[in-house]
Amino acid sequence: MKDLFDKIYKDKGPLGKWASQAEGYFVFPKLEGEIANRMKFRGNDVITWSINDYLGLANHPEVRKVDAEAAKDYGSAYPMGARMMSGHTSLHEQLQDELAAFVNKEATYLLNFGYQGMVSTVDALVSKDDIIVYDVDSHACIIDGVRLHMGKRFTFKHNDMESLEKNLDRATKMAEQTGGGILVISEGVFGMRGEQGKLKEIVALKKKYNFRLFVDDAHGFGTLGETGAGAGQEQGIQDDIDVYFATFAKSMASTGAFIAADKEIIDYLKYNLRSQMFAKSLQMQLVVGALKRLDMLRTMPELQQNLWNIVNALQSGLKKRGFDIGNTSSCVTPVYLKGSIPEAMALVKDLRENHGIFCSIVVYPVIPKGLILLRMIPTASHTLQDVEDTLNAFDAIRDRLENGTYKRLSAAVSAAMGE
Ligand SMILES: Cc1ncc(COP(=O)(O)O)c(C=O)c1O
């Protein structure tokens, strides 16, 4: 019989297998200093394009003050216990009410973390007779939620309405047999490539099919829509999203998350979300901090304006210089280049060491082989000078990629990897 760990000793997994070459640099890098547009990486100043602090709140003096006071008043323990048992407070309720008003829904419920909250929400919304139809490029937390489902599930091609319809046809036939309903899941903004989910088109299909729509708007909340209420507001269909999700981990620059829906649905979910029922309540310092951040989202529209000034300067600058930024329709800014994984590593090293630019790098298997995706997250705390410096650096690395410099620099790694 095999030892349980045999497989682990043999195979570190699709990402883990790169650890010896990548750890500490490409993965698990240490960004140091205060969260800002410029931080330190291995002792050098870098312009940081990889932190989801969209509105620049992470290190805002008012936010830091409230966070520090809340930590002093409440510590990290309060309240103790799960919401249902002993971890419920008036401030949790107040935050829920204010969030509901902000996203224009009847009610919300707080989640300790977006990821586990999403998993449980998917789990709680369906029973075995129901059918889930979800975008194939969905975030891991949606996929994990779907994994818990005991009934049928179908994926539709990414943002492809024809494919969605085909699968809604199949799902409808199946639901008629099982006696269940249909849950459609999309993201408000797809975090890797920046495309908004086609929520308006999905909602239009409600005229033809009977389904409920659940939207993960992690990247849309605070960044899209007239008041920052997200992708549903931006596309004018917020009322038609049946269950709305956003995390505090991005625009709110904190930890925690929430779901929003009609009161009756939230009342059901709060009694059935296993990851919240059997886990400690969101810490009070995070609740107080979220109230402050939400107040700033509501009363400081200039934060969103500053963000979009940077987004527009970066995206139009990249396009003007001939870079392929795909179909982004959000702040998420991808740059697609052609090259192997070893070339991508040499390129990113050049960007970080010689140009002081820190952005995330995504390669196969997340995107097709032969493509390099440099993913940038502009924020309200970036400056136009940061954008200019970055555009110049991108020109330089593209030249070096095209003239084979990175191929030569990475020859040894390529040989070792059999590329
Ligand atoms: C689309 C999406 N959904 C959910 C999550 C998970 O949220 P959290 O970080 O609050 O667990 C993330 C990542 O933060 C995300 O990008």
C-alpha cells in the first residue's frame, strides 16, 4: 500500500513544481513598506501594479486612524463566537444596512472572507434537483462552491451568450425532469483579463428562461457604476441580479465580504451558510474599518475619479504604443505578449530589477501556451508619472523580447525545463 504522502513527494502540483525557480521572486514575493504606488522589492523601489487597492484606501490617513482606534477599542478578539451564537453586534447590523443601501438591495449579510462565503452561498442556494450554469472562466471560489453541488452543473463558454443559451436549454429540460430550478453564475468583472461579465445580456435571457442570477463582483464593487455600486449599476441591471457578492479585499482595502439580495433570501442564507454559521464572526475592527471605508466610497467620488484618470491614462497609453490589452472594460489592465515561460521570467526580472516595475505575471496553464500576460491593477494612489515611467519600461521590454534578448538570457532555464 502507498503512503499518503508518496504523491506529494513525487508531484508538487501545477504551480508548486516551479517553486525552486520561482519562489520568493515570481511567487510569494515580499513587497515591503507602506501599501502605496511605490514600495520596496528586494531592497529596490518599484512601482506596484499588483495590489488591488483600487481607491487608494489602504494607507489613507483617515482609514489608518480609524483602523488603529478600532484595534485599540476592540482588540482582535471581539466579538467571540459565530454570528448565530455569540458574535452578533449592532455594528455588524449597521454595516449590513449601509451596504444594502449602497448596492441598492433590500438586505445584506456579512462574510468573514469572500472565498469561503462564496463557496457557502453557492452551496446554500441549490439543492440536488437544481442545476447550475456558470461561466467557464469563473474564479476558484465559484468553482469550489459548484463542486459541493450534488446535482447537475454546466459551464458556458466565457462571456458567450450563444453558449449560455445552449446550456440554459439543456438545463431547462433537465430541471423539468428533476423538478428543480436554475442558478446562473457570472462575475461582474473577470479579474484576470478585465472583461465585464455580460450581465445585461444574461439578464435579457430571463425573458426566455426561468433562472436566478448570482454575480461575484469582487473587482466591480467600488470601481464601476455611477456611485461605485458595481458592474450591475454600470450596466443598468442591478435590480435583476438576484444575489450580489462583493469582497472588502479590493476597493475597500480590508478583509471580509458580503452578499446582498431580497430580505427573504438573505434571511434564508444567514441560517444556511455553513462557513458563517460554524466560524467566528467578522472581527469588530474590520467592521468599524469597513463602515469608515464605505462612508468614504459614498462621500468621496473623487476617489473613483482619480482611479479612472489613472486607468484611462494607462490603458490609452498602452494602446497608443501598440500593446495588446485584450477586451478589458474595467480597471484590470492586461498586457498580452508572445513568449515562452522562461522568456517571461527573464522579462519580469528585467522589469523589476532594471525598470523598477512590479506587476503580476500570468502564463500557461492559466492562459494559452506561448502567451505572457502582464496584469496591472491601477489605483487612485498612482500618479501620471508612474504611468509614463511604466509605458517607457514596457516599450523597452517589448524591444528586448522581440530582439531575442530574453531568449538568450533564459536559454539555460529553457534547457532545464525542456522548453
Ligand atoms: C472574483 C473574486 N471572488 C472572490 C474572491 C475572494 O475574496 P476574499 O479575498 O475576500 O476571500 C476574490 C479574491 O479576492 C476574487 O477575485
